[in-house]
Amino acid sequence: MTKDKPTVTIHGDLCKGCGLCIIHCPKEILSASDKINELGYLTTVVSGEGCIGCANCYIVCPEPGAITVVRP
């Protein structure tokens, strides 16, 4: 399947809920969730559509591998 729009994936098992990705998303598609991961942190989730593939979230995330941005 070919994707024609950028996508962002938050890997909840690695997310520490710092919120930096939420603050830096220009399209405001990320939000805090009430789900606690195995590490005991509230995770961030993709809560909207319209990712533009800017990768701001990926760049500011201090946790390696917690965010994946795919650009078509």
C-alpha cells in the first residue's frame, strides 16, 4: 500500500510523556493521553489528522525510537 500523506507514530512503550512533541507540533495533532505505559509514564498519542511530515516531534523527542515520521 502506497501512502500519499506523511504519518507520525508514537511508540507508547518508549514514550516518557514529556510533552515536547505536543508543544512543537505546528498542526496540533498530538496530545497527552491518560494511558500509562509499562514504564509508568502517561504517553502521548496521535489525536488528529493533518501531519505535514515536518518531523519537529521527532527532532525534539529526547527518547530515541519513541517517534517515527514517515514521509511519502
